[in-house]
Amino acid sequence: MLAFVLHRDSVIAIPISKKKEHVLEHAKVWDITLNKEDMEIINEEFPAPERKILLDNV
């Protein structure tokens, strides 16, 4: 999902982790290539909200 978010215009992702292994895992996102079909499938499964919503601060 991080790769999906980073491929979208005007969207910012701020992955957070306290564990080194998770930070290294996040860095692997740049090795992921999503094609147009991948983006369409994800957009269909997880549509953008139609209004502003508050996000959970995990």
C-alpha cells in the first residue's frame, strides 16, 4: 500500500516505525513497480473518500 500511495500525485505518505527492520522494509518500496492495471485494481478495492475525513493517529 505504501508503494500505491507514493505513486499517486498530491499524496504524501509518512511511514513511521520504531524498529530498524521495519524502516528497512519501508525502503524496499522503491523496488516495487505498479503498472496502470495494478493502480486500477487498488483504486477499485480502496476508493478515495468523497469528503474530507479525519485519519487515525496510530
